[in-house]
Amino acid sequence: MQFSLNHMVAPKLGYAAFFDLALSLGINAVEIRNDIETSLMGNKNAKMIGTLAKDKGITILNVNALQRFNQWNGAKAIEAARLAEYAAVAGAKALVLVPTNDKKFKPSQEERMDGLCDSLSGLAPILVHHGLIGCVEPLGFVECSLRLKAEAIAAIDAVKQSKRFKVTHDTFHHFVAGEKQVFGSRTCLIHVSGVTDKKHIAATMRDAQRVLVDDDDMIDNKGQVKALMADGYKGYISFEPFSSAVHKSKQIARDLARSMDYIES
């Protein structure tokens, strides 16, 4: 198994410390983010991050993420171009694409799928220009405008861009959405996080419950990863916990090592 760290495992760490955390675990690939304090935007900063990663032998898998990517307009195109440039300068291989997750955004089914196709068509030349892959990440929440990987793949195929776009399989969102099918050969990355709080069911699970995966996991991370690998997935498994309990840990390296051992077992 190839493991990766999303900066969300320790969002208060600066880049050097974050990269060193990965290396201490035998991990040489990371995801950086544009939504935490240490991820200030700007090409000067991107170049610094890329140089630091190269010097330490770290591969930056992606920048996470272009939000509301499926509400495409002129302003979103400009935002996408800037973030794609940032990702390329940092040396990233891909850009994660997150759909609108807002109760106020209520397009019809036809409008929703047409908008998704328009967005992919608009993004494709931007990604090509910067040499990036687009990783579409459906969110399982009931209010999300793109919950299923099956719909994302249908739209990707509709615009004939299967080489430029893949899907991110997030184990948490896969469970919350209730989606059964996995698409191993169409997947660019697996995000893993566990839920252990038995007060919650799929309908009430939110990011605050997302911890590192252990034997109390309620959402079958092991089964999902196994199914993806059996279906042709050969990429990275990236830790992405959002729980404040994880972020406050003073033993995050130990915690991650234990989770890696559990998943591998």
C-alpha cells in the first residue's frame, strides 16, 4: 500500500514540519490545501513549497481544492486558472474538485448534470495547459449537488474527458452517500477517515466525526479499500481526518502509524 498525508492531519503544522511528519512515517507523498492558515495563496509561496518538497524528496499529489467547481461562470474560470497555476508551480500532479454543498443551491436534475458537464468542459483546457489531472470528489451529504461517483463518471464520459478527469473515493462520503459501486480504475486517490462515535448514523455524520481509522471504525474503510484495489486501483491512500481531536493530538505520528498498521492488516 502507498500512503499519503493530507495536510488536514495536522493543519497547524507549517510545510517543513508537515513534510517531516510524512517522512518520519516512511511516506513521501502529500496533499496540500488552500483552505488552512499555512496554505497562503500566491505563486511565490507555491514556488517555495515546491522547492521545499523537492529538497526533502516529497511528491505533492494535489492541491485540495477548487470549491463549488460545478457552478461554472467567468469568475469560477478565473479562480480555477489561478489555482491550477498555483498547483503547477508547486509541482502538484492534480487539482481536487469539490462540488457545491449548499442547501440553497437547488438545481433540477437536468440543470445539475448540464452544469456539471459545462464545468468539466470549461476546466479541461485549463488543466491541460498546466499539465494537471482533475480529481472530482463527490460529497455524500444529502444537500450536496454531486453525491455519487457514478454521476461524476457519467458526466466525464459525456464530455469525452476520461484521460483528464478521475474521481476521488472518499471513504466517509462513499458511506454517507450510500453508494455501493466503486470505480477502482477511474479513481485518482482514496481519502480515508473513520467514524467511531456510535451516536451517529449515516444521515447525521459530519466532518467533525472524522477521525483516524482504527478497529472501532463504523464505515468499513478496510472493506472499501479492499474493493477498490480488487477493482484495479493502484494509487495512494491518503489520510484526511477533520476531527479536532486528531488535530489536537500531541502524538500524531504515533496515531498515524497505528492507523497505517491497522489498514495494512
